[in-house]
Amino acid sequence: MTKTKRNAALLAASAFVLGLTAPLTASASTAGAPEPLDWAKCEGSGLDPRQQCATVEVPLDHADPGGRKIGIAVSRIPSENPRARRGVLLLIPGGPGGSSLNNPSGKGQKLPKEVRDAYDLIGFDPRGVGRSTPVSCGLDHSDLATSKLRPWPAPDGSITENLTTAQRLSDTCARNGGELIQHISTADNARDIDRVRAALGERELSAWGVSYGTYVGAVYSQLFPQRTDRIVLDSNDDPDPTRVARAWLAGHEKGVEDTFPEFAEWSSAPGNPDRLADTADEVRPLFLNLAAKLDRDPIPWPGANPQELNGNVLRQTMLDSLYAPSGFPGLAKLILAAQRGTVPPAPSSPPEEVLQNVTAVGAGTLCNDIAWPRDAAGYEEGVARSRAKYPLTAGMPRNAMVCAAWPFPPKEPPVRITGRGPSNILLVQNERDVATPLSGALKLRHALGRRATMVTVNATGHDAYLANGNECGDRTVSHYLATGERPGRDTYCA
């Protein structure tokens, strides 16, 4: 797969927000001596020639370390100055369903030289993803539409179709996902990471986790605190152990409310070629009225999935476009076209094989981490309240997705994040983040207690460090990775 297609797959993964009686002990992950890694040239184009790849064998079921094995694909670019080398920096991807296998050649090269000198940069495909042992649900093409995977209610607020979709998707995943789909969870990912650490021959690892990767990093730090060195968590998930991914989905209410005003200001600015209104205050009602009109009268959209621009497709496009200010022009152009009764060319999509893969990993992770409610009345009530208070997201964040019908009970309770362990975690968080809002990040900060400090950045977008943040935040994180020195207290980057 080319680097471009893999990056598109990561975008698709980030758009999909989806027995043991106690957590397994950390020692269950480290049983047995790891095999030496057989490094070789990585497949794909556009990669740094220094990047090499290998495969680490891990148990399919960490409770049965002597049983069936699966492969975890890993990559590395060695430290640029062996005399300054401190260890390894694991790049933990978002998703669930994202990959960091090519990140040592990509965003890893944005790291300042003193950080690239200090670490081997390590990427990987989490279990089920890409070049690791892959999983697929074999869903119908229409069920791969993001506006279908995200549980947008019907225009009148009904969730009947969402419940039907949830049952169909879960049945198909159970039928086609094999044994692997029952063993994809955040705790499994954390234990796989510790196997990777051991295979690399490292006593400890440092990590930079982004988005869902912040939850993976927090869980790893909870299960293996003695194996952590310098941990950066960037764009942070709410770690609520009673809801897990349900809290992440619900967070879109606040994330959109925090971020949409920035789009409104941008799209009403004089001189903007994609200007929507004379004032920012006019943009919200304009959007809501257009979405309602498209609910009633969709516009055909050949080549898209679904092949029409309806109200929920517009809402989903809005949510996706708020991930970064660079997405604002595309949303404005779609709105302007829809007002004229037309549509732009259909958006490009990753290959269907990739969408099948990341969708299956997303479903497995979200549904295996915790049991979701099955009571339709509870979802109906939540959707009605959400629609009234947060009309931009139309009740979607409180609705039933595939996990409401998932046939496999969780194999263990969610890991509860606490302040027990070394004080070596730095959180970096944008104030306005549609996917992982500040309100949820503050809950992770509270859960970690004395283990963490937090840098809040006056910026808009998802992914803060070296992406949509600011120079102050970037400098603070880089300094910590290079020297181990964090701010003495939680700080704000204006």
C-alpha cells in the first residue's frame, strides 16, 4: 500500500467513532523471551530509506500466552546520533484502526533534531490493522459510509434505523471477523506494546500517543508503569471507565460547539472567496436551515457513499471538516454548492479493503472495551435531550452504534486510570478540538493526578503537537522529550 493510501486510511479510521472477571496482570504480557527481530526494507513508496520493518509475534489471547500467535508489524528509524541516544520513542496512532507504521518517515521527521538524536523512532500497525495480522467484517459497501457508521438519527429524531443498522453490522462482524475480532481491545493493544518493547531489547520506552493513542498510552502507563520513560499524550480522550468510547462519542457535542464558532468567524470574514455570510452569527442558522432542507430534499451525488447529499451527510462533513482549519474551505464550498442545488465532485475514498479493515478494528475495539447499553428507550431519551441542547450534532453523540448489538461480552473490565506510578506524563491539548474536546482531556488530567502535567494550547484543531497547536506548545513538548523537563505545573500557551 502506498503512503498516500495509508494516510487516507488513517483519516477514515479517525472518522469512525465506535470471561475474565478482573484485568489481566502485567506479567501475563511478558511471559517468554522475545525472538530477535529480523529487520528488512519496508514495503511502500515515499519512505525514508533509513526506515526498516519487522514483525513481532504476540499471543492472540494474552490470557493464553502459549496459544495461537498473531503478528504486529513494527518499523524504526534509528537515532541520528548514537552517542546521544536515550532509547526508543513509540509513535502510538489514533483511531481505533489507525496506523503509525510509516510515521517514522512522516511526522517523526517533524520532530526537532535533538529529539531525533535521542530516540529510535518506532511505528507500528496495532493488532488487526494493515500489515499486522488483519481483520475484516466484510460489510456491504453502503455500510462503510461514515454517515452510516456514525449513528445519525433520522430527520425526525427516530433511532429505529440506527438500531437495525447496529444489529446488521454486529451480526456481519461476528460472522466474518473470526476469532481475532473478539481479541481486539485497548488492553490488548497495551500488552502488545509491551511485547514490542521487549522485542526491541528496551527496559523502558517513551511514547507520543495521539487521539485514541492517548487512551492506549494511558492504559499502558497504568498496566506497565515501571516500563515507561517519557510519555506525551496529545489530544486526549476522556478515560471514564464506566463509558469509555461512549464518552468519546458524546464528546462530539462539546467538541463541535467549541469549534464551530471558529468556522463561523472564518467563513464570514471579508475577502474570503468562500464567504458564507456577512457576520459570524449568521452562519449557524444558515447551516441548520440547509441541513433541514437537505433532510427533506437531498441532492443526488454520483460517486459518493451514499450517493446523495442529505442532511446527515452535511452534518458528518461538518464534523470531519472541523478536525483542522485546513478543512474549513471544503465545508464552505459544499455549503455554497448545496445552496445552489448542486454538489462538488464526490470526495475521494481509501480503497474498500482499507475501509473494511479500519472499520472492523474500530468496531472490535469500541465494543470489546466495555459493554454498551442495549435498551432502546435509553438511547431515545439521550438523543432527544442532545438534539434539543446541541442541534448542530442532531443527537448523534448519544445514539446507538454497532456496539449496542455486539454479541461478544468484554473479556475484562476497562482499565481504570489512576495517579499511581511515576510522574512522567505530559498532556498537550488544544482548547478547541472537535474530536477530543478540552472537557474530556481535563478528565484524563484529573485521573492521572500527580503523574501528569498539562499544557493547554490556545489553538483550533485535532492533534496539537507539531500539527494544529502553536509554537509555545510545540516547544514545551519538544523540550520534555529531549531533556525530561516538564513545566512545574499545568500551563497555558496563549
